[in-house]
Amino acid sequence: MLGIDLARLVPAAVLGGVLIYIGASVLAETLLYSPARRAWSDFGLALLIMLAIVRYGYLAGVILGFIGACLMFALSYSRISVIRRHLTRAVYASSMDRSADMAERLQKDGDRIHILWLSGYIFFGSSHRLFEAICSALERTPSSGRRYAVLDFAEVSGFDTSALLSLVKLRNHAEQNGVTLAFAGLNERMGKAFARAGLFGAGRPHVSLLSRNAALEWCEEQLLAEEAGALERGQAADLEAWLAAEVGDRALARCIAACFARRVLSSGETLYRQGDAPDSIDLIVEGTVAVSLASLPGGDHVVRRMSKRTVVGEMGFFRGTPRAATVTAEKDAVVYTLSRAAYDRIIIEEPRAAGAFLEFIVRALSDRLEFANSGIAALS
């Protein structure tokens, strides 16, 4: 800045000695101490840089090294798959708790729903591999009925134009082969770019949802809607018919149902709150309720949803602990409540019916635990 050539103030022998020392140290580290950690491509690039410096000058060598390092990084990074995990609905479910027949149907046809966790930066070196991997996964699925693919972008840091073009190509391939794409976890920038590219929106069967769980739940609903008529005909229309199908005896079901009190919940109405006394077991016969925790950051957070023909409140009831969560009707619901007094009465007066009811509860809990275990095993 002052126009002073500081290098002239240092003896040439000192500068030369420093350069020789630094160069010798780098060569020793590279060639003698850690050759096993270096790829031959690194040695080749270093040799090219050296030849370029000798022949064309220092600036040409720096430019060549920068370009070569970028290309080598792109090549190496493209070998890392952006698909961190791939499962199907057969082993991994949403947080929606469904009736036994619906759960059985979803597990039977679960291979029609693919869930893909994506991560990292999607660019020209990895976008085509992503397209091929998704297409290959879908082609291994039986073609009977519509198929679904949940693409979770929550851990994707960004993308370039080639990645967007590959996703457009994937969209076209999906529409030609009866596949619906559910994009999940898109940030604002991704959402706007994907919408402009026509990946979802008006006239498209594909959707964008806030989270992987919401996208998976939506796909489950679409799959169940294909056989809604058959499922509704096979399901109980009231509490007694449902219990009869579960315990296998109409008289026992009638005896159990007589102990329950019917209650109609309006949308938004609370069944019970976190911390309340565990004085009842509730059977959801119609509608959907949401299970939420108030202890999480940001206020109440929905951790589970329960659809019709499911059981709620049984854990606190049998453990004798306060309600662990708040249960609220998401839409109008019909709930049958078994109070602790009614439960004690049926234990004494109708032990056979009580035994059948307890077996039904244990079976419901076992089904939840079994599927949870399979999901944990798939994620591990």
C-alpha cells in the first residue's frame, strides 16, 4: 500500500531458504508420511500443476489446479448417493393409528408406497443417478393399482438447474407409469422453484406437503380410498358390531358395549388434557382425534392421530398415571367411554366379558408394538 517492496529488505538467501524448507516439508508429507491417504488422481493433478507452472507460469498453474480440484470434487461427490434411506409402507408407517383391517390392507399393499429420504446437495453429478434410482425402485413394484413415491427434501441443502430438469423428467416418467409423487419438507425456495417447473399444482396429480409424515399419511389415504367401499362394508357400523368382530362372540360384545357411554365430539373439542386423571378408556368409533404434547418447544405438537375403530387412553388407565398427552377431535367424532367404575363392575359381574375385552386391548397394543418394532428395525 505504501509502495515499499518488502521482499527487497529480506536477504535473498533467507527467502530462498524459507521456500526450500516449505517445499521440502510439503514433499515429505505428501510422498513419505501419508502416501496411503492420497489417491493417484491427487498425485496426477499435482504433477500437472507443476508442469503448468514451469511451462506457462504460476497463474496458469493455479487456474489449472482450481479447475482440476473442482472437477475431482464433483466426480467424488457424485458417487455419494443422495438417497439416504429407502423404505416402503410395508415396513414403515405414518403416525396415523388405524383400525386393524385398514392396517392390514396398508401392510398388504404397502410396497406400492415408497418413502425416500434425500440429503445433501443435488447437482449435475448426482441428479441423473437420483432419477435412475427412483425409477428402478418403482419398476420393482407390481404395476396393479396406482403407486406412490414420497420424496423427503428436509435434509437437502440445495439443487442446481440440472437437478430440476431431472425432477421434471421424473415427473413425466411417473405420469406415464401411474405413479403419484408426494414432495415433502420443501423450503420456501425449493417450493417456489418446483411449482414454477410444474412438478405439482393445478392439473397435476402430485402434491407438496410440509413433512414426510404428512406426505406418507396422504398416500395411505389415497391407497385406502381405492377400496373404500369394500372396507366400509367389512367394518363394523357400531360399537357392538365392532366388538363382536374383535372378540368373536355377539353376546359378549353386547355385554361389553353396555358398559360404555356414548359421546359425540365436535371438531376441536377436547376428549381429555395432558395431566388429567386416567379414569377412562375410549374407543373411537367414527371420526379422527389428534394426540398432542404441550411440553415440546413451540407449544402443542401433534405426535399421533387416531382414526375410527381405534383405542385411546388405555396406557394411562392401566398404569394409573396422569394423561401423557392431550386428545382433541380433528373433526366430528363418536367416542364410547368406559369409566373406571364401569370397568370394575364388569370385572366383578361379568368376568368372561372382561377377559374378552382385555384380550382385545392386549391384541391392539401388540399390533402397535409389532409394527413399531419393524419400523425401528428398518431404520436401524
